[in-house]
Amino acid sequence: MKILTLRINALSEHVEQRLPFSVYTVGTEEQQPMTRLRGYSAYQFIVTFSGRGKFRLLGQSKWDMVSTNQILFIPADIPHEYISEGYEPWNVGFVSFSAEANSLEVWRLGDVPKIFAVQQTHRLFELIEQIWNKSGAEHDYWTSSELFLTFLSEIAKQRYNSSADRLFSGSNAVAHAAARFLRDHVNRPATTITELAGQLGYSRKQLTRLFINTYHTTPLQYLKQQRLIGAARLLKAHPERTAAEIARQVGMEPVYFSRAFRMKFGVTPMEFKNISNEIDLE
């Protein structure tokens, strides 16, 4: 792999405001171990030309592997670390950039790290080299931005023809995964947050912190609310069922269910059947 030593662009706020994307750094290198306690100030693409590495968000126990012909996307300001894996050097190309959030959405990027496969990296290397030639001391804002858009288009084309992207089980992606599981399994009385956290590669404390940051409540309280909302909908759909039957169907003990239901909706489950259309279930 041809080494393109890191080049940095002194970004102008005035120019950045007029561009959807602005290139910050660019180059190629044999990737060394890196820990960023505060994340990186710009969004990053890391293209693996050969070898492989592993990546994780700080606080996450699970590592995600990044192999040849794969691209690692890391959003700005997310604490993380990565390191090479195996005996072969991890040879990569990188481009970091600033962007508006709505610009990222158009390209199916966002605030969660991703790994996605591409068919081949030859064209991506060519574009990285062209961006590199327009960076550093001879930085051309407009041309480097135009080339970066071509780089994004090439990635989008190759992603379209490759397998589905892999989302990291970190940050708010973990909270979303946990919430999805809890919504899908409200009927499981044995569901424990500790077991769920372990399945996602986190401790209960770590998962609770991520969950509160995303949903402003604990996983246990979220599960309780989902069970009660589910019970209310079942009462509407099946008024012939008893409170005990509904409680068991949503994984709750009947006496506790009746008390919790009244605290949330202000009426007993049996009273709810007659006025349920007037109560907000959310």
C-alpha cells in the first residue's frame, strides 16, 4: 500500500457553513492502537485495504472486527478505541470530515458507528489520494469537498451492492436494541435486566446508564410501562378476560398488576374496560 502521510486542513467556519461536507484530515497508514477518551472532533471513515482490526466504544466489553474490504464509520465525539488484530499489519486509508446532521442522513449515516462491506477498495484508494492531493498546504476547499462527495457516492454504490450494514451494539444502538427486546417480550415474567445486559455485552449498570441517556428512564421502569400499556390494549381488545388473565399475559403477578395499573391509569383494570377509549395509552 502506498503511504500517504497525514494531511490536515485548517477549516474555515465561513467556508464550512457553505459546504455540506468539509475534509479535515486524510491519508493512509499502518494503523496503530488508538484510544480516544473524548472521541474525535470530526466524523471518520477508515477503509481497510489489508489486514484487520477491532473496534469498540469505551465502556463496551465486546469488540467488533473490521476486515479487508470493510469500512468503519465513526461519528464525532464518541469515546472509542481500536487496535490491529492478528500478525498482518492493518493497512488503512482514512478521511475525517465535518458535516451537518441532515447531510449525513441522506447518505444513510448518523450518530451510531457502523461497519459495512464494499466490493473492492481500489477506487476508494484513488479517491483518497485525490483528496490528499488537494489537502494540506495546498488545500482547495471546493475541490476536496467535491472529491469527498464522489468518495461518498462510491461508498454508497458499493454498499448498495454488498451485504447489509452492521450496526454497533454500543451507544444508543444498545438502548434501542434493549428497548426492542423488552417491547417484544413483555409476556416473559422471567425477563431480567442483568441477563439482557449480558446478552448485549454490557453490565447491568452500563446498560442502565445508556438506557437512561436515550429513554430517560431505567430498563426496569420501561418494561413495567410497556407491560401496563400492553395490558390496557388487551383489555380493550378482549373485555371478556379477567384481570388475572391479562396480568399473566403480560408477565405480571395479578395483585401487583392491579395496583400498578391503577397508579398509571387512575382506575382498576375492570373499570378501564368501560372508559378505555378516553385514556391515553402512551
